[in-house]
Amino acid sequence: MAREIEAAEAEAGGRPGTDRAGRRSPGFPYPDPPQAPDYELCVHCGLCLDVCPTYLERGEELHSPRGRVFLIRQAAEGRLPLDAGLYEAVFQCLDCRACETACPSGVPVGRLIEAARGQVVRAMPSRGFRRFVEATLLRGLIPHPRRLDRAAALLRLYQRSGLARAARALRLTKLLPPPLRKLERALPAVRRSVRRRYPEALPALRPSAAARAEAAVAAAPRSGSEARPPVSLAAAASAPAAPPAFRPEFKRPKRVGVFTGCVMDVWYADVNEATVRVLRENGYDVVIPKDQRCCGALHVHAGDRETGKALARANLEAFLSRDVDAIVVNAAGCGAALKEYGHLLAEDPERERAEAFAEKVYDVSEFLVRFGFRPPTGRVEATVTYHEACHLAHAQGIREAPRALLRSIPGLRLVEMPEADHCCGSAGIYNLTHPEMAEALLRRKVANVPAEAEAVAMGNPGCMLQIASGLLEAGRRTEVVHTVALLDRAYRAETHGKEEAP
Amino acid sequence: MIESRVAADAWRREGAALPGPEEDFPPPLPRAVAAAIRSIVGERFFLEDPASLLAYACDGQTLICRPPRAVVLPATTEEVAAVVRLLYDAGIPYLPRGAGTGLSGGAVPLNGEVVLSLARMKRILHVDPVNRLAVVQPGVVNLRLSQAVASEGLYFAPDPSSQYACTVGGNVGENAGGAHCLKYGVTTNHVLALRVVLPDGEVVDLGGPPGTPGPDLVGLWTGSEGTLGIVTELTVRLLPLPEGRRTALAYFDTVDAASRTVADIMAAGIVPAALEMMDAVAIEGVERGKKPAGHPPDVEALLLIEVDGVEAGLDAEMERIVAVCRKNGVRSVKVAESEAERRLWWDNRKTAFAAMGAISPNYLVQDGVIPLSTLPDVLRRIRAIGEKYGLRIANVFHAGDGNLHPLILYDGRVPGEAERAEAAGLEALRVCVEVGGSITGEHGVGIEKREAMCFMFDPPELEAMRAVRAAFDPKGLLNAAKLIPTPGRCGEVKAAAWEG
């Protein structure tokens, strides 16, 4: 990996202190700095303040999106050194992108923060626990598929052999740093990785609903107008049973690559299993490239852009060489990162491939609603609330699709929670590096989960682990579940012919 | 004062009025004062590191920015009072700040003031649905107050476009208006009582139930732009949510036709809840911004018209409005068919200022008021001003009450353009005053329009204002650089800009 990174750095080169438009940013001496056209979009209106989780907790301008963007600009123009002040400002940020939803000028705050982190971590390398987390998790473990598999196996052994119970009984878990201790308790039973266990290609189980609908349309007599309405989320949400209509130029994917992710595949392999089943159930051939790697989101968030880029290049190759029509991902954080490969590799020779790759990426809920899915007939009798993962709602703008999937499930009652799109505090490794803020946000999130909800659905593994640990801590028995896993349950209830409790 | 203008010019010319890390920051507070403040509010709520100070250098106005000496985030009236007393005794200037969304620079520490941020004081203390009032802390966000009382069928009427973020305390400071103030009045009509920390740290309660005898001190405070004292608790009036609403969107081929329609609607005796106008440049901006509403690209003006109240009669009222639009040659007019459609139109309108960032690197918002009858004439004159200075001017404004918002678009990187924009803005305000209007409708005077005060008031009138301020703040420590021009300045301003 280290070699790949060095080679990449040498190749990409970059022009220190210069942005892509060739303008000087004297304060940022390293390649790939925050872009002036991005931060100059900010007019300092402040409409982002009241949606920013860290500003709401602390009330400090320094911890608001507007404040951060302003400081990035000051640093770029050489009025603020790359020191602890800027470090604190850009690393307190959860990178939740709620501000991007609120911003009327379209300032890409997430992109600016990530690029600024890339500058400050080079000027002042991390220390202490953060450094430990970054060295072990981000660089030592996650980029290496085989090590990750071995770690998962160890974790499974730990859980299955009774060691976990023993460790807890002997209070050995007290030796863990507090944030890890809480997450350890919330860890689900680790299953075996889908990426390793499943064959690379899995055919569709039946023709897709869309294909059947198209066949029906083709068979029907032509009526007047040729134009058909495009697929719309609203239409799908209001009438999920209706066959979606297609524009002629709209290519319906057939061969779908599944991005398994690292956290998802280690801790929530069952969600990957559900995703594969749901896709095959809906008529898609599934491909799981064995050589896919971590998406690199955690690295880019931590300012380690070069590792992020190396991982991105590996994924370009893994998926584009398989000639898939679409790349489906069930982890919001990974999905957002994959969709942003074009930006990440903007100064890279691979830019065009990265853009082609990014265009194929869909969150699983987005994919199903957009290209059509068969509404299940199996019932899931449960009251469910929905938590909007930041990287789904804010970074990818996907809000209605997951709800449409949930509403399509017979027997399921969807109740909305207040502040559904407010960050839960997980934010990649944020809950490890900023436990105090993460705790405050988690308490707020758990308090917002309605009492009547038997389950809380969401589309991101980090949120799942975080919210599960918060509910456990609060002594609540609400189940944490991935949206697509509920859909899978409903499909399976059809064949079992009986209702399933969540 | 003049120094500040020089600094502002430098910032514009070189983008460098903000100090570097080593230079030009105001001196740190004396150590004893800093320690005493820390012991009052707690270590983490006293900020003096360079990054934090820089973050408080601007508010919603960015032409003139200066970092404060320190930032304090008190949590209670007692903490505010204790900090203020300390600063008063030490003779150290200070000023209050809410969300920092103000557009006239009212929260900019021009003299390196200590900033007292009220952002942590955001509790709704009491809601009385029967008497329709709420007691709140100043840091409560405007929209959150309305959301919190919606379950009681109530809302807080002032609705500035920044209501997603601005605070109720700031609304009082600026006497904020908003789209629906045409029918419901501005902030001053909705404040019943205030708890105030006076410039020497004394805590007083002003106002009370409607009809409280004595001079209207609450009225004096509302719109005083944080120069008389720091509001730490407010009792505000809540209104019942209207039973029904109708919202229409009308497109016009000429600005004149749209302005005539506005005048005709008002002359017909209709009182819309809101009557908003955008011209072609503004429409281009909002359609390129984050909340496009699908306005056609070739219309010259649009009106967003809303009526609300008792359900019965709303349709008839809207029909009359549509008829007035037709009479004036409207291209098309549409009544919102769903709440989602209405929401889209309003989101599009309310984010209009910031959306100008999408079509121009910089812009300057002006805020003037004119008699309604002069609207077509004034809009023509503003267009001529734009042509004269070679700058595009977008108009987004509360047409119904004649509250104009010309947005002067410029590129701060082009030498001289910021100055031309400022001159164009000042000339637009001059037109407002000439036709019998005012230099501000709702954004306040702050730093930005302090000199335009000279257009509206004679020296004796300004002297009276200074005397009122001095009665409360004899040491001149509280946000002293704002609102009222210093004596003698008006002579220079008039010589340079008015007669010149």
C-alpha cells in the first residue's frame, strides 16, 4: 500500500499551494488544497448554523459550517496558520453535510473540510488516541482485505467461544478506551464475509418487475403519444405497485456489481446477504468482485487523501473490469465516497474512469426505487421509524427512496421521528476520536426515537452500531435494522408463508 | 471611523483587511479581567485563540470585518450581567451577538469589542397558549419558536428570510421584518416585555401586559441594534395560525406591469399576508441556486402573493387578485395546488439573497423603503443606476409595503468594483429618501448605513439620538461604533456623496 501511495503521489504531483484554477493559495503548501471557487461561494449568510450538530451543541462560530469555511479561506489566503486552531475547527466537523442541504449557494462544505484536513494533517500530524486509531484501523487494517478478514475471524472467535462473555465478566473490557467499550457491547454477532464466502457471480432469481412491465407495455397496443413520463421518486413512493415507466434512452441495468464495504461486511454481513437476495429477487444478476477494497471514505475524512486515492483506483479496476451496468452499495458513507471519486481523482490520470465509475453508483434504496422493485406480499408486522444517515440524506440527497421501500412492506407502520436527519454522532471514526460530542449527539438521537417504534431502520453501518449502542445504554429494546434487510424479510415471509416479527 | 473605512477599502482592494495571525489582532484582555470572566462563565465559554476570534470577525455583512478581543458565551442573565459589570468597570468596549445573520454589520466588533454571544441562551422558558405569549431567551431561533408552538395552533409572526437561523433577540435588535409583515407588522408589534442588562450591568424589566403605562421603553429598545443594553429574556406575542391560505405566483413581461399590479392590489383595499416581487436578474439567481422553482427564464418580473385568514372568502379574495393581475397584462398566474408547491415557492424566495452567490462572486444587499405609489418610478431609476455604474442589480423585495432590496452584484476581485457597488447602493438609498422613503426597512443601520443616516436626519435630530444613547451608556462602551454617525461626519458625507 505504502508503495502504491508513494507512486501515486509522485504521479499526481500536484502543484503545491495552487488550486485547480491555477490560483495561488499561499496558506496551503501541500498538493490538492481546498479550491477557491468552492469557498468563494460562501456569502456568510449563516443559514447553515441551525442545522449544524456541532454548532447546536456548542454555540461557537468556530464549530459552524460558515465559521469553518471562513477559516479555511483565511488559511488559504495566508491569514491563519495551519495550526491547532484550524485543526480543531475542521476536525470537530462530523462531515455530516447537513449544511449542504441548508446552503442556498451550494457551498460544497464536505469537500472543503476534507481537503483542508489533508493540509492540516500534513502540517501537524495527529497524536495520542487519534493517531493510534488512524495507524491501526485506517492504515493498518481497513485497506488490507486479508488482514480485515483475519480480524473478522478473530472477532467471530471472540464472540462465539465465550471469550466475550468471559471478558465482560472479568471486566477485561474495562481496559478498552471508553468509546470502544460502549461499541464492543453493541457489536452484533459477526458473520462470515459475503465478499469471501459468495461466488463472484450470482444470477437473477426471476425476471425483474420492470422487464415484465416492459414486456407488457410492448405487447399492449400503442396509444397516441410516444413520450412516457420518466421514473420519478414521487410516483414510485405514492404507488409502489404500479409498474414504472421508462424513457427509451433510459438504460435499465441488468448486471449489478455489489460493493460490500468493510464495516458492513465484517459487522453486518447479514445486510450484504439481504442486499444480494433482494437484488436477485428483483431480476438483477449480481457480481461481487473479489478484489474490491475499502471505499476510502474514512481515509479521506481523516485527511489521508493519498490512501483514499489508492483505494479508489483499486475499486475502479475491480468494478470497471467486470463491465457492470451499475454499482450498488448499501452503506451510505461508502456510497457518498464512491459517488465522489470523480472529485477525489480530479487531478489524476484516472479522472475520466473515476467519473464513469461514479455515474454507475447507486445506493441500494435509490437503485430499487429508480429502476423498479417488486413490492413484497409477505408481511412484517412492526412499527418502524426511520433514521436518515447523513451521507444518504445530505451527501446523496436520498430521502424518499428508503421510505418508499418501507412503505411498500405490508403490515409495516412507518412513524417519523423528530430530527430524523440529525447526525447520530457516529460519523466514521468520529465517535472514537470525539467521544464527548458523539455522546451528546447520540443521546439526542436516542431521545428522538419514538417510544412506540419497535425498530429503527437506516442505511449505514456506522449509524447502526452507534444507535444500537445508544439504545442499549438507554435500556431500550428497539431493534436496529437496515432498510433493505426489512424488505428482504418481507420477501422471505412470502415463501415461509408466515409473518415475521422484526 | 475614517480609519475603519480605510481598513475596509484595503480589505476590498487586497482582500487583506483581516489581520494575519501575528498582527493587528486587538490586544488580549488584561489577565485579571480574563480570569474573572472565566470564573463567571466557565473556562470553555471564554474564547481568545486566533481561530475563534477570526470566526467572529464578520456577521452576515462581510465588507468590513474585524476580529474581537475575546468572545464570551454566557448561559444566563446573571452571567451576562456579571460579565457586563466587569467590562463596564474596566472600561472595555463590548457588544452582543445572536446568530450573526445581520446584514448591516451590527455584530462586527469594529473597535475590537469583546463579543457576548447569546447563542447558548436558546431555551423557550414558558408558553402561555391562552394569553398567546411566550417567554424566551434571546438565542432562540425564530423558526424554532414557531415550530415549538405550532402544536398549540400558534406562531411567531415576524418571518425574516433568515428565520431558519436568526435569533429572536437579534430580531428585537434590528426590529426585523419579513415577507408577512405587510399584514402582521414588524417585530416591534410582537414584543410585550424585555429583561435587559443595562450597559453598567444592572438588570431591569421593561414593558409588561399591553397597556402598561409610562414611556414605551420596549419600543425604544426594539431596533436599537444592541446599543442600549443586552436583552436576555423576551416576552413575545404569538398569533393563531391562519385557518387557511392561498398563494399565487404571477409572471410578468415587464417590471412596470408587475409594479402597477402591486399598487392596484393595495389600492383595491386588499391586504395580502405577503406580496413579494423578484425581477429578471433575481429570478436568474434563484433558479441557479439550490432551491429552483422552475420559473421561466424570459419573464421580467414575478409576484408571489399570499392571502390568509378565515377559510371562507379566501378564494374570492384570490380571484380579485388574479383579476387585478390579468388587468395589468400578466403572462400567467397560478394558485398553489398543494402545500408542497407553496413551500417550494417560499423556499425559493427566502433563499434568494444567498442564491445570488451562484451568479456573482459578491453582492451588496440594500434595504430601503418607498411610498408604494412611487414603485414603478423608483424601480426604473434603480435600473438606470445599475446602467450608470455598469453593474447588474437584482431586485428581490417586499413589494406590498414598499420595502426594496436591490442586490448589487459585483466582483470583489476586480479593482474598483466594490467601490462602485457601494456608490450605486448609496445612490439607490438616496432615491428612496428623495421620494419620501427611508434608508432601511428591516436590516438596520449598523456599520453599513451609518452614513446614510445623514440623508434622513438633521444634525439636531442625530444629536437627540446620541443623547438618548448616552443616558443609558454614558461611557460609550456598548457597540458604540454603530447606528449613529459621529458628530461632524454628516458634513463630510454630504459634501462627498450627497451634493457631489
